[in-house]
Amino acid sequence: MHAKKTQLHSRRILVPARSSVAKQPPITAQRADFQQALLAWYHANQRTLPWREAPSLYKTVVSELMLQQTQVKTVLPYFARWQAELPDFAALAAASEERVLKLWEGLGYYSRARNLHKLAKAVAALPEPPRTPEAWRELPGVGPYTAAAITSIAFAAPAACVDGNVVRILARLTADATEFRDSASAAKYFTPLATDLLTITAPGDHNQAMMELGATVCHRQTPLCTVCPVLAFCAAARSGEPENFPRLAAKKIEQRQVVRVWCEHDGQILLHRAHASARRLAGQHELPEASALGVKPTAHDLLLTKRRAITRYQITESIYRTNLTPALKNLIAKSDSLAWVQLDHLDRITLSGPHKRWIQALRAQLKV
């Protein structure tokens, strides 16, 4: 409690009083000063990231696809492995989908990996890469934000990036109380303002500065207002309640229960492989669901319970041990999606991220 009071006291000292809100000109009227403050801070404080060292179009494309809905700290080891094995568009285009998915294993949202693979094939086939956001949006997996990021950073195209971080900054700079049904509608709403504030002479640095500010200072909760380089321009900070912006409608969370089985036999484990045409997890392996096997586990067979969130779903997954019965053996023989995999060969297949972790935990628990 004492620490909280200290933080609030610090904010009152450094943030202009409420009475100054009406006197402050709109952010667009202070465009030049805002741009200067933002870029000066970025050039002095930007994080050292591998795609910023000896930057290239390929590094920018790979990093942007990996960073979609994924934190930088999670991406870093994946990016390093990817660059070591697939250093350019030609190498990626020539790689098998199996290898691409294996390198992506654990990052989630595997459609990004497939889109990146398709994108590399398209770019490698062109006499030269496209240079405009409009042309990049024609390529697999590239939406407005990604197209703007790639072209502004690689080609200095005057395109503003608007993701969740940028929406948060713009909503706070303007103290815009509009309530949005989702992040996509908020991004569309704030794109004109982002475009108006863009530093045309350095669009790549400007976009990266905005992303960096949202990731390291202008947090969703407890933003670091006292060290913000654009605090003087922020209407939400002057109101004393920056956490209230942006205003997004609350998501309706749905609870789901999934029961899976651990069936081990002769040093092998039974896994389900999603069909190659599946919308999600195509070609990847997971522990099979009990319902698909006609198995009804009992409480004393419970090995592990895990919870995870995917979009609007809160999922509880319970894994039970089961034995290989004649009925199950017959079912497996007739199935084209169930397969036995040697426990010592699990590194040769692609497992979905959570299942890779769960299987590792269970092998340690069961000493197999």
C-alpha cells in the first residue's frame, strides 16, 4: 500500500494538473514537437534486437510474422534458429513445409509459418521484391499492419503501423473515450491519426519508436508515465487515469473441458496427427482426445491437468493414462490420423507447443 501511494504522489508531481487539459492544443497541432521527442527517445533507448542489427528485408519480414500476437522475448530464440537454418528468401522457399513447421514448433498460430513459407516462394519468384504496402498486402499472411511495418522499415514507405501498442498510445494521447468492440475496429479508427502523426522523413524509425514505446513504457496496466518521452502531449496522463484508455468491450470468455489420453506401449506413444488440410494445426501431432478413442478414463488414472487460454476460450485439459485394449488396437489399425511414435523419435515430428511441454513433463513424471 505504501508503494502505491508513493507512485501516485510521483505522478502528481510530474504530470500537469487537470486544469491544464483545456489549454493544451490537440496532438496534431504539436506534430513536429511530438515527432522530435519520440524519435530522440527511440534513438537513445531502443532495444538491441537481432532484426535491427544489419537489417535486411528478409529479417524484417520474418520478425514481423513471428511477432504477430507473440512477445519479443518469446520470439528471440526462434528467430536465431530460423536465421541459422533459413537465412534468406531462397532458402526458405526451397525448404520443406515439414522443416518450416518444425522450426516454428512452439510459437503457435501455425498458419503464420505456412504463410511465411508461401510468401517466400512468391518473393523468390519475382525479379525484385515489391516496395509498396498495397503490393505486400497481396502476399499470404500480410495485413495492413504488417505491410506498413515491412515497407516503412525496409523501403521508407510513408505508411503508419497501427497495432495494439499504437492504439493504446493514440487513445491515451487524445483521451479518446470511444468504446470499441475489438482491437481491429480500434486500429481502423486510429489509422487516420497515426498517418497524420507519421514522420514522413523517417517512417520506419517512427513506426518502430511507437511500437517500442507501447512495449516498454506505455503498458496496458501501470504505464511508466514518469519516464514517458511524450508525457507532455498525453491527455490521458493529464486526466490522471491513463489505464482507462483505450476502451475495449469486454470479451465473453467461454469455458471448455478437454479430456486426453496417454497411451504408451513398447516404448511408443499414441498420438493424433491433424490432417494436412486442417484449418489449424495441420500436420501436427497432439495427444488424442479420449472421446475419439471411445475411452472413458477414471479419476485414479489422471496424470496431469493444465489450463490455457486461446482467443476467447479458457480451456482445461486433463490427461489420463489408458492401456492398449483389443478394441483400441483395432481402432488404431483402421485410423489414418492415429499413429504410434517412438518416444526417442519425438524430436523428428512436429508437436503443438503445449503438447510438447506436457509430453516432456509426463515423461519426466513417469520416467519414460
